[in-house]
Amino acid sequence: VQLQAYGGGLVQAGGSLRLSCAASGRTFSSYAMGWFRQAPGKEREFVASISRSGGGTNYADSVKGRFTISRDNAKNTVYLQMDSLKPEDTAVYYCAARLVSDTYRYWGQGTLVTVSS
């Protein structure tokens, strides 16, 4: 599966952005999907994940209640709605895909989110 993330940009603190990740290749609904981020000088960290059907989601504590992950299997797309953004959310955001009982093997190219104070 090939992944392409987009939707990043510059936003003021308290604002919102929606990231999208379009998938092509093998059957999208076969993959659980995740969003990760990497801030300057820091390691990549988990942000959110969603099951193949979309019925199960998981969030990092730092974004819980502010971010929402969703997917549209008909459109081969996963989304990350980010509200109440903070400067510490500034990072390159990556989408990733994994098959059941596997690690995240497939990664998009990343999209930069910058939150100004």
C-alpha cells in the first residue's frame, strides 16, 4: 500500500486542522491505520490509531479529547481532525498502515503542522 499524507500548514494556537492520508494499492480496509508525529529534535511518537473497520480507536494521552481519527474505506482515506491545537503539537505528521498482528510497515511522506503561539 502506498500512502500520501496532506493537509498540514500553519495555524494559530487554539485553531484546527484536518490531515488526510490517501492510500492506494492493496485493499485499504485490510489495514489498521495510525498517525504519528515527530517534533524537531525529538523521536517519532504515536498520536492515534484506528481499526480496519473504524470501530476502534486509540489516542496518545497528549491529544486525547482534542484529536479525532476517522477513516472512509470507500475513499481509501484516513483523517486526523486536530482541534484546540497547541504549540507543542508542532511536528511532521505521518500516517502509517499495518496488517493485523504486524507492525507499521507502510509510511507516508509526512506533512508539516506548525502551531504558532
